[in-house]
Amino acid sequence: MHLPSVLSLLGAAALAAAQAGNVTTGKLGDAREVRNNPVIGETWVATFDSAAVKGTVTAVAQPVGINYTIAVTGLAVEKGPYKYHVHLRAVPESGNCTDTGGHLDSYVRGDSPPCESSLPQTCEVGDLSGKYGTVAGPDVKKAFNDPYTAMNIIQLGYIGNRSIVFHDASSARIACATLKKVEVAAAP
């Protein structure tokens, strides 16, 4: 190989490494796709029933990750756009959204700088709006698959008995609901 070709290859490799260095990833690396949900079709639902926000966020186990469907009403247009995340803890009986803890951040990334949606594996696992876009009010209907969240309790992205929280443009937590497993009735 000629010296100019070697130098060109080395230059391209250095540029790629420098660009990759601008990507923020977690202290434990990038999130990995979940491919071992125990029951495909298992469903968990967060039901919002506050004075203002009503509706559901539904999570359904897939062969890869989870399919989410957001169907909520009552998000004030002037306070958006809204971010939404999986938070670490269920909503307490008091209903205080602050007590749901931080975002599900299994790979220890943090939320600053903001998530780069073109590289969802580098985002906090629970940062659904960072990966799939914020929403505006008053009514939201949105569906997407997140390959990094799980219904397998041994996975870092496990969502069971955690909460979904909506934040307004000021980052205030304006609505929250616990993800609860939908029990399927046994056939007679």
C-alpha cells in the first residue's frame, strides 16, 4: 500500500473517532436491544386520571423491546412541548409525581447533554421522548417500538411497576401514572 493511501485511511479513522467522541453514552456503555421478553404480548398500562390529564400509556412486549401507545388528553398547549419518561418508582398513594424518582437510566448516562434521537442506544433507557420525540397538547396519540426497554425483570431496561411521567416545557412533572400489568382472565 502506498504511503498516501495509508495516511488517507488513518485520517478517515481519526475523523470517525473524533466524531464518535462527541456522542454521550452511559458509564456502562450503550443500551442493548432486549430480545428475551418472557411473554410476547404481555401488557402493562399506565392510566392517567388527574383533573387535567386523562388517558393511557400502554406497553406491549415484543420479540425485540416494547411497543408503546400513548393516548392522553388534557395537556395544555401553552405549556408544551411535553417530555415523557419511564421513572424509577411507582407513583405513591399521595399522587406526588416528584416521589417517582429519576428517569430509568440503567446505563448511567444522565440527561445532560440531551439525548440524540438518531442514536437512541446512547440515551437514558427511560427517555422515551428523547428517543421518539416530544408531544404537544391537548390530545396525543403516538405509537412506537423501543428496543431498549424490557418486561424481563433481569434486564436493565425493566419497566414493571415503574411510572410514566409527563414533564412540561419547564421540566415540571405535570402528570404521572404507574405501569401496572394487565392480567388476562383464564379461559373457563
